[in-house]
Amino acid sequence: MTTSAPPSLMEKAERAVDWVRSRAPGIEAEVYCGRGEDRGLELREGKLRIVQEAAEEGMGLRLFRDGRMAFASAGGPVEDLENLFSGAYRQLAHLPHDEHRGPPAPPASGGPEDSLAESLYDPALFTRPLQDWAPVLFDMQERALRMYTRVRKVLQAGYGEGRSEVAIASTAGVRAYERGTSCGFGLSVMGEEGSEVQVGSGSTSARSGGGLDCVRETENAVWRSVSLLGARKLPSRRRAVLIDPWVAGEFLDLVVGALSADVVQRGRSLFKGRLGERVASPRVTFVDDPRRPGGVASALFDDEGLPTRRKTLMDAGVLREYFYDDYTARKAGRASNASASRSGYRGLPGPGPSNFYMEPGYMSRESLIADTSEGILALELLGMHTADPVSGEFSIGVAGVEVENGRLGRGVKGAMVSGNLLGVLAGIDAAADDLHFYGSIAAPTFRIAGLMVA
């Protein structure tokens, strides 16, 4: 007896769409199928252990009729389409009408043909035993302990990898499939001087194991821990604040959130109504590039199956674009810029970023520091998430290293910086050439002039 191979994820999505079309001809449908697995290895207190080994699969179904949208999802192989469909269908009559609700339609022409797909998937991952990474973790632990006598302990070091695939099909004609892999390394070290303890961390992620820079991030973690030992509080006055790439993501998260068309349309963004206006220093250009080869958030399609493209959201300080999914684009009377994002088959799409970054400058980090007479190189930002998304007002704690007469000095702690996000964007007067991605958000070292540091 022979057993036929199970259907591919794309075949499963297409069959589900065909089933809905035959079951309910007057209803539009979108099927999102996802499948993935993860595993990892951790070194803690000198002992190795498997920290994660999991797999998941499921389907999300959106139904559209007369300006209404319903959603249901189910985990597992989802062979019982009747129950999934019924769960969504029963909602339709009770949901509010919205003229902008409808299934996203594919563009008249397909997405650009290139080799992006090859850079998103490493077939070598998951072919080796996880224990093969144990020597790397032990090596990084030893490297950290050898760098400075004040490094007392490696609290944790770990490696993880994942692979996933997504298929989207709809009655409107969307057909999209892609697969990807990812892996990451991270560690935390403890520096100690007398009774004082400081913890520093580092991490690196990539689409393939060869893209991980474990040595660099081990050295960065050690430097971050020992640099803050013996830190002191500085007198209150205006100083330049240099933002290290390690913490830049916390700052850029605020910008990303305010650029979401959904947030803008709900009146919760300080960028509302400001397209075409200068909202930042001419030194500031923000780009979102889902087609960056090997980017951890790169994708051929967004999470509604539309072909992605590179976008400049802020160009030399001028606001040019928001993140749109299909729904927010319809509300704005424009086409989606393929920025739909969702948490997986259980989630609904909404506008969001991919590989979002601030364009780098042309001077080295060392030159930028040398060009700063008085300031702080920020290595920790505390409370950035509390900033008001509408006014942009914030008050945060900062820890880092003093910059005095163009040189790095002693550690700084207990500093408070207050201001406004628009004022900060306007105050960026220089950026280095050291653009570095931590995850999907990146910036070079950049300088904000004249912030009040208390």
C-alpha cells in the first residue's frame, strides 16, 4: 500500500479557499496558513540544557461580506474546515458595517523578481545536533572571562534557531508563499568592582549561522558591563547625548509606532496630518526595507500576500509616508504599501515595519565622539516606553559613559533626560557610519545636541 505525500502549505491554503468558494459563493475569503519550529541551547552556571524545542502549525480565516469582516483561527493541521468556517460565518451578521473592509487584491503586475528568497532560507539549519553549538558557547564564555579581571561571571549564553513557512490565498486572487530561517546568539555577563555589580548583554541574529558575529557581541557585552562600574552622577546642564546602536531600537520604536497609519487615523500619533512637512533634522532619514537581502524581517510579501517594496518614510527630515495595510490604505484613499504585519495565524493584520533603520552618516564612531566636547554615550535608556505617543513628551533615565573633550571617560548613572520626540528628532546633528541591526530595527551611533541632563 502506498501513502500519498501530505499537501504543501500553499496547496492547503488554495484548497481551503476553493472549499469556501463552493460552500458560500457570495462570500469573499482569505486563508493564512503558518507552520514553524524552534529549538535552542543554553549555557547557564556552566551547565548546558535544551531550552526550547517546539513546533506549531495552524490556519487563520477571514470572511468578508457587505463591508463586514469576521475571523477565526485553529491550530494543528486544520482538516475540519467546516468548524473553522462556521466559527467565522456566525459572526458576520453581528459585526459593524465598514465600507473600507474587503479582501486585499493583488496588484496588476507581480512583485520584482530577484534572488531575495535565497537569502531568507538556510537549508543547513536544523541539520546538525544542537550540541554542536556547545563549544561555541563555552568559547564565548572563556573569551568574556579573559577580557577583564572585573568580569566575574557569564550569567547566561545561548543559541537558538527557527524555520517557518507561510502561505496566503484568497478569493480575490492573492497567492503568496515563502519560507525562512533565523538563528541567534546572546549572552549576559556580570562585572564586579568591590560591592558594585553591573550586567552587560549582547546579541546577534541572522538568517543563517554564518551571519552571526558571536565574538563582536561577546566583546560588546563585556564592555557594557565594565564601562558602568564606578559610574557617577553628573551635574545638571545641557549636554549632547550620543545614542549607541544597542539602545537605539528603544528610541526608534517610538518613531515606528507613530508612523503606523492605524495610529495616525485614530488620532494617536504626533505625525498626524504632517505628510510633506519637515518634522526632523535634515540629517534624519528613516527607511523601511523588507527587501534587504538576509534581513531578519525581510519578506517577499507582506502578511496580506502583497509584494513588498523599500520605503523611505522620512527623507532628510521631511515626512513622506506612513505604514499602510490594505484597510488603512482604503481609509486614506490610496493603495497599500504592503506593510501588513500579523503575529501569526492567530492574529489579524495591521500596519507595521519590517527592517526599519536610520540611514548612517559618513564619519566613524570614533570621529563622532572626538567631535563631541561634552556629552553622554547612552548605553541604557530606562522608561522610554512611557513616552506620550500623541504629544511625544518623555522623561527617562539614562546610563552610559561620559564624553569629555572628545574622549570617553567614566561611567554615568542616575541621569534623567526630559524632552519631546519632535524636539529630539530636530536636534539630531550628526550620525556615524556604524549602522548595526539588533533584530529588525537599526541605527548608527547618532548625536542629539543640547538635551537637558539632570
